[in-house]
Amino acid sequence: MPTPADVTHEPGDIVALDLGFPTGSEAGLYRPAVVVTARRVLRGGPNVVQVVPLTTTIRPSGAEVSIDPDAENGLSSRSAAQCQHVRSVATFRIQHRIGNVGPVVLAEIRETLSLILDV
């Protein structure tokens, strides 16, 4: 049976992972996050991927993207992708795949990231 680190992921996958103990206002602890790493990078089986943590605390923020639950994403309640908390994580932190946000929401998340990062 593959370990969590051996499983390949796709862009937009929602994964459960342990972000560790947060400092200050960082997102942390055990929570879902959206994999935003490019497909061409994921094909190489990296040891580290880029993720955007999710929260069920919805705030009026230009740095967050709302996601409604559906059968494809596997979420049980409305969530927000906290683009301001984008980070790289070791794949061993990933516990399992929950679902996928789909191309429209992934594009919204990536657009928000590009605005935050000014790229």
C-alpha cells in the first residue's frame, strides 16, 4: 500500500494535511488545502508541493476564494481558500485526498495568487 508521500496529486486536489503548530496568524494544524503546484511539476513526483490552506471561517477578503461544497470537491461545508497563506509542504504531511476543486475554482485561486505575488 502506498504511503501518502507516494501518491501522485493533480492541480486542484483538496488534500488533508498537517501544517504543524501555527505562529501568529498563520494557518496551521490539521486541515484541508488545495494543491496549486503545476501539473508538469507534479508529474515528476516532487517531495514538496505548494498548497493553499482552507478554512470554514469566511471573511470579506480579496485574498480568499470561496468554495461551496459539492460531490467533486468532497467538502462538507462552505470554505475559503486562504491564498495569503500559500506555502510549500513536504508531501509526507499529506494524509489523503478529499476531492478536487475543478478548473474554474483552481483558476480563481491561481488568479488571486498572481495578484498577491504580483506575477
